[in-house]
Amino acid sequence: MSFAQLIQEAWSKQAKWLIVLRPLSWLYRAASDFNHQLYKHGIKSVYTAPVPVLVIGNITVGGSGKTPLLIQLVNYLQQHQIRVGVISRGYGGEGPFPALVNSDALPNLVGDEPCLIVQSTQVPMAVGPDRKAAIELLLNEHQLDLIISDDGLQHWALDRQIEWIVLDLNRGLGNEKLLPEGYLREPKQRLASGTVIEHGVNSTSALHMHLRAGEPYLLNPKQDHALTFQANDAFYAVVGIGYPQRFYQTLESIGVTEFQCHEFPDHYDYDIQDLQFEDQNPIITTEKDAVKILALLKQYPDFSTEIWVVPVEAVLSEQCYQLLAQQLNQFGIHLS
């Protein structure tokens, strides 16, 4: 088991031994606070884009559901004639940066989540660790009314007009400790400074969302015969996301109960050996993982094991859309 997997498991169990990491958490907070103050007092420069910026992020490490939320918001804004663009760090991509992302972009160059976002929405998108450079590249190519930043809540070099913070109720805040003793990037008080979207079916907030699973589809269909999804099959669940337990819950929600878990680190770069098992039982995975696996399969056209992909869609409360309209109105952006 890798250290990343070990500490993820310790966080989920709130293991008592994590207390030995508390001095590192103090150092982490001191460094983060100091860095924030440098931006706040103008010692480090903050970039303000010529169009409003909406940041969608979280204060925890690991998946919270922000990518499905972002995809849903982009689709919604496009339907209402808002010219929206997206920027992202491009985590897991090799660059060069900044880079525009199109439907043919390779995940090893621009990152897996940007590929998924563009394939799902066809939104104009640019990636790179320098958000200013990414925005300037995007605006050089497109006329936009709004830019959504995929993550970047703690990226103080970028000014933002609206912040949406996704809080996964399933994971909660754990032991409420900062990295590495806990999985918080910022103290829980940070939630008071942005719009919190609770992710979970048991939310008591008017601003909430949940993920709805769609019909699984075959990533590598064979031309000679069509296959239908059989939920009662025995699967290998191959997953490389921040919080794999959510995927297992999704599988159970669609009737898949017999699966063997094969977990990899978030944004994992798959090798063909990772998909080879002792038998030909089908593989089942997430759309985010499928982006990288599909690119890998192009190098191995004879790979024969079925790989099923479970799509998910973010379902937002009506109050989320109402608040979004109010927030955008403040900056002269009106939904049609």
C-alpha cells in the first residue's frame, strides 16, 4: 500500500496515530496563512481578469463532486446563452502550459478532468498552473461573459468574484484538522466566506446537490456484436479518484454488488498491466478514469476485456440556480 493510500485510509478512519503529524499541520497552516497575507497586503500581485470569475473548489483533499457540478453549470449556462469558459491547473498533465483543450486533447498533456469537461460540454477551456496565462490565452481565442475556475479556491494569485465551495456530506470534515493530520486544506471557518453547496442526499441546506448515475456504456465496443450491461456480473472495479468509496456506492445504487476493488491514486496514469486480470470478467470504472484508459487502449487494439463506464450527472436544487442568477446579475450577466 502506498503512503497516499495509507493516509487516505487513516483519514477516513480518523486514526489516532495521525496526532503525530500535528506539528506538520501547524507548519502547513502557518505557511498557508503567511502566503495568503502576502497577497492580501499586495506584497504578491493578484490578477483580476477582465470578465467575472467563478471559482468552484473545496477545502478538503480528494474528490467532492466539483467536476460533475462544474459540467452541469456549464451546460446550464450554455443553454441560457451565456458565453462561458473554463480554466484549470491541468493537474496530471505534462504541458506545455498554458494550453487550450479541445475534444482531441490527450490527458497526459492537459490532465484527465479537463478532457472530461470538454468532451462533456465542448466548452472553451485553457489549462496551466499560471491561471493568469490560462485566462489570457482563453480570452485571446474567445469572447466570454464568464470564466469558471475548476478548483483554485486556495490560489490567491487569482482574484475571483464568486466562490462556490462543495462540501461532501458523506466525508464531512473528518477530524477537522489541516493537512497532513487531517484532510482539510483550510480551516472549517473558510466555509463562511463562500457559497457552500452541500453534496449529499440528506442535506438540510437549500443549496444542495447529489450525483445521479446514468446507464453504463461500453468503452471498447466490438463491431461484430453488441453487448448489454448486466448488473449481476462479477466486475473488477478499477478506480483512480480522490474518494473511491463514492464510486462503490454508485455501483451498489445501480445494482452492481459483486465487484473486486482495484484502487489507484487520484489522476493515476494507467498502464495496460493495470487492466489485466486472471480471467475475462468485465472491468467497470468512472468517466474520469475512462478518459485515460481510452487513450491507453488506442495503443493496444487487441485488448479484449469489456470495460464499462458509469456516467454520473450532478442534480442541483432549484435554489442553486436561483442564487447563481442573482450572483451573476450583480456583474451584469443576465440569463436569457
